[in-house]
Amino acid sequence: MYRHYDEAYLLSIEDKERFWGEAGKDLQWYKKWDNVLDDSRAPFYKWFSGGKLNTCYNALDFHVENGRADQIAVIYDSPVTGTIRKITYKELLDDVLRFAGVLTSLGVKKGDRVVIYIPMIPQAMVAMLACARIGAIHSMVFGGFAPNELAIRIDDAKPKVILSASCGIEPKGPIPYKPLLDKAIEISSHKPEKCVILQRPQIKASLIKDRDLDWDTIMKDASPVDCIPVDATDPLYILYTSGTTGIPKGVVRDNGGHAVALKWSMKYIYGVEPGDVYWAASDVGWVVGHSYIVYAPLLHGCTTVLYEGKPVGTPDPGAFWRVISEHKVKVLFTAPTAIRAIKREDSQGNYLKDYDISSLKYLFLAGERLDPDTYHWASNLLHVPVVDHWWQTETGWPIAANCVGIEELPIKPGSPTKPVPGYDIRILDESGKELENEKEGIIAVKLPLPPGCLPTLWQKDDHYIDSYLKEFEGYYVTGDEGFKDRDGYIFIMGRVDDVINVAGHRLSTGEMEEIVSKHPDVAECAVIGVTDNLKGQVPVGFAVLKAGVDRKPEDVQKEVVGMVRSEIGPITCLNQVCVVPHLPKTRSGKVLRSTMSKIADGEPYRVPSTIEDPDVLKEIEEALKDIGYAK
Ligand code: COA
Ligand code: AMP
């Protein structure tokens, strides 16, 4: 137990082994680790090497054996289907035991990959935990991705089995998943041996003979399977995230460090105790869902809320307040976009008057920049601390936060507060020299990263080094820039690469450009992120047509928008593509994307001295004005 943030932070940096060794004792191990930190293959650091445990045992069996069998583990609250289902630890374990039996009967063994393409229903959690139980490596794919994206992940992870459902449900109605899955398997080179399909009542999927199995039927005959001990350093899952190209990065998560870090974070970052109700209003397909809908709350013996709905429209902007009051939620974690969506529809907070949300102690926000307006609006309305915290798919848990479970520090709007214990955050200039406080630069973490962060990219050690470690030896480069103020508070100013955050969803403009450039009439293109009042950022495309092409710009625009939607998915939200005569470039041919973003956002910008033709910036400004930007 730490009394002060400074004390905990200092210990975590100066005596890492003692700090994480203590935290490791909060889990159950079949065999204790030989080394807390193994640096024998640095920069591939390993945590708890030699240790053996099972993540599913720690998340379920342990609680059932220790007095929580009848405690609610999951509250499935689904306004889109009108369902509320409460599942105890014992009931969840029973399902997981049997689903582990299903996987085993299909020949899935330790180390095999299982792709999961299931929406926000309890079976998604059952599937993940069953994989963990038998040491199989799951790879979840978010439902808003198109078949092509699913196929890329299938080809990289090479799953033995794919688990899916007949549909997801969006406010506009059910979205059939099975045709998307079939299409993905058709275009992927790797083919799974079997697919297990859960038939939801809203849409019945047709099953392919000899390949597809019905979830409920196969579950009926399944025999329970016990946990198997795995190495702390064995992978638990792969989660793909956007990088700078069309090939997503397969972030690997290990078992031991992950379980230790997540359990620690529940108490010390979120201030939550076993038995409390914790709600991450995200999606199981994203890292927030993996960590804080599924693993962390269960590892900590909490009740987790699995919410299949939206902040607005299911049915109204009081939806979040209803869930908090009905289930006595202590901590809510969501993205700023969700709060902006509620604010847009109910700026006076009238819907809150119908609900008693006195159970709520903290609102945590992450996934994108928390703008001060949203921060103040939420604090004034809810009268609880609104805690901005900063993290990434790669780290799997927060890098900077107000660790309210240790000591609640004063909040500075616009800052996710201070480095979380374990993260030695440094601000570097372009030559790798550390900058003093108040100076803006590249945000890096001095190695080793703490437990729970990615040990590598799936079967691509070289790519891991190239993407994160090569630029500055001894540091992990986060891809964000920012500064520390004189009190050591961190301020995140944005990405240095072409990753954008749309409604808290991480997307690559580089990947979108690759698709736009495939259009037969497009000679060259650029996609930039522009500020959006609701979604934080949205992409806007620019296309220069090939010489001699004489087509209506709106036709090309429609086709390009359709291509990006069908190749990446509807969540890209690329709805605007401007057909322009030229792109602004430097004399060496580099497209001036960040200058274009500044013009779109109406921010002051400097015309680079290396620009090829300054007049092109005026053309871009005019095109942006035509679609409502650059004001
Ligand atoms: N499966 C299939 N399609 C999905 C999907 C899913 N799981 N999630 C989103 N989509 C589709 C939507 O139906 C929509 O399609 P459309 O263009 O055909 O209408 C498109 O993707 C964009 O969806 P969304 O980003 O949800 O936009 P929206 O305008 O429908 O809703 C918000 C706006 C703000 C309500 C919504 O973005 C939201 O809830 N944001 C919170 C984000 C969040 O929790 N992020 C997690 C990170 S921590
Ligand atoms: P993801 O991998 O989807 O979690 O996205 C990670 C990226 O989201 C980070 O690199 C940041 O650019 C951004 N991000 C996440 N949390 C915050 C935050 N609290 N403030 C600013 N940006 C954030």
C-alpha cells in the first residue's frame, strides 16, 4: 500500500523488481517466477520469466473457489435487444469450462490461434476466456471492419478456428456478420479448419457444410476442460492496430505481466475494490474492451458491465446515466467522444434528472484528447472527478493517469496528469536529447516498458524494433508528441505519424491513401485528419485525377468513399474527398499533410520555405472551404 504517488512512482523506477514482484504476489501462480525482470535478451525484456500461471484461472476459478461464486461477474445490458442478463462468476465459469471443451474437441491446442469476430455479447467474453484457459492465443476483430481487414488479420494470425455470430446490432438495425466472415475467408490465403457460429435471434446465418458449426449445438455436448499452466511469457492474445501502412501491427500480450499490471491498475489507478461494479463503455474488439471490460475487472473480482448500445439513440442521451443508476456503477470509463455525443443532444443534462447516480465515484476518459470544454461540462454535470488518462493498444493499460487509488492529485484540464508507476516517460528532441520541462518534443518511454506492454509484434521481432525502438536506442517511441509542465504533468499534443483517432477508434490515413490511390482515375492523393466537434477527428481525402480524365468530381468522390468503406469498413468515416488540381508538396516531393490539416482547422500555419508552389495551398484552402472547413 502506497501513501503517496511520488513514493510509488520512485520505487517503480528505482527498484522495478521489488515493485512488480510485490504486485505479482496478488495473483495465483502454479510456479513462481525465476526473475521478475529478465533482461538477458534486451531490448526484448521479459517479465516474470520462469513463472507459470493461467489467466482464466485467476479471472474465474480463483474467485469461485474463494467466495465469489454467486457474485455477479458480468452484467450484460443491451438496449439494442432490450435485454439485461446478470451472470455470476460460477455461471460464467461453467460456460467457459464447456467452451474450452468445444475448442479442445476441434483440435485447438496451446499456442494455436483463434480469431474471434463477435459483437458485444457475453459469448465474446466466454470465447476469450476459454482460449486463455487452454493456452490458445485469441485475436479479436472489431465488428466495424470490412472483410478485407478481417482477411488481413486471418492471414497474419493463421487461426485454426474462427468464432463468430450471425450479426451485430447497431441502432439502425442488425448488421449481418456471417456474409462478412465468409467473404473474408474467401479472400484470405489462410483458411481456418472450422468456424463456430452463434445464431442470434435477429438474423439466422446460413452455415457452410463441413466447415461451420452451430455454437449452441456444439456447446450441448461439450465436456468441461480444466486450466493448463502456461509460461508467464506465453502470448495470451494478438490485437491488431493501425500503423502507418495498410498492414496492421499485431500487438502481442503475454500472460503474466498482463495479469499483474491489470490487477494492479484496478486498485491503484481506478481506485476500485473487489466486488465493485466497473464499467468500460467501449467495445471488446478494442484494447480498452480487452483490458477493462474483460480481463482487469475479472482478475480483480469486480462486476463488469458489458453494454451493447451507444451513448445516444439507445434510446436517448440518458442511456449512460440509466446504466450507472440501475447497476450501481462505481467507475465509468469511456471515450471523450461519447460524452460529446451526450452533450450535443442534452447540453443542459436534463436526462440526468431522472437517475440517481450517487454510486459513481469517478469518470475516466481516454482514447483521444480530452478537450477542456468536454472536461468542464462533464465535471459540472456529474460532480465527480473526471480523470483524463493516456494510453495505447501497445501498452494495454495507462501510461499517464491520475492514480486515484494511490493519491488523488489536483487535476489540470488538458493533461492526463503524471506518468503511471512503471513508465519512465521522457520528452526527446529529434536527435534523442532529453528536453527540459515545458519544452515540446517526442514522447518516449525509457526501456524497459513495465509489465503488460507489448513484448513484440506477432512473429515480427524486426518490425517491433523498427516501429518503436530503433529511432532512439534505449527508448520506446510512443508516436505521440507533447511536453511535461514544470510540475511534471504530461500534456499530449497529438500523433507525429499518420495515425488519427476517429471517435476513439485508431485509424491510419496512410492505409486510406493506399486504397484511394487504387482508383483507376486517381493520379495521386492525400488523406488528412481534421478536427471534428463530435468525433475528435475525421479523415478528409484529396484526389488529383489522371491527365485526360474527364469525369464529374462528385462521381469520383462517391466511388472513392465507397472503396474505403468496403475495404476498411464504415468506422473510417471518410465521407469527404475533394478533387483538386494539385497537392501541395515540398521541392523534394513530400506532401504537406500537416500544413493541410492546419488549414482545414483554421489554425495559423507557416508556408514552408521548401514548398514547390505556394499557390497550391490556396487551392486546398478553397476546396476545404467548399466542404465547410478552413474557416
Ligand atoms: N459493427 C458494425 N458496424 C459498426 C460498428 C460495429 N461494431 N460500430 C460502428 N459501426 C458502423 C456504424 O454503424 C456506422 O455506419 P454508417 O456509416 O453506415 O452509419 C459507422 O460504423 C460509424 O459508426 P460510429 O463511429 O459509431 O458513428 P455514429 O455516428 O454511428 O455514432 C457516436 C457516433 C459518438 C455515438 C459513436 O461513435 C460512439 O459511441 N463513440 C464512442 C466511441 C468509443 O466508445 N470508443 C471506444 C474507444 S475507448
Ligand atoms: P489506441 O491504440 O487506439 O488506444 O490509440 C492510442 C492513441 O490515442 C495514442 O497514441 C494517442 O494519440 C491517443 N490517445 C489515447 N488516449 C489519449 C489521451 N488521454 N489524450 C490524448 N490522446 C490520447
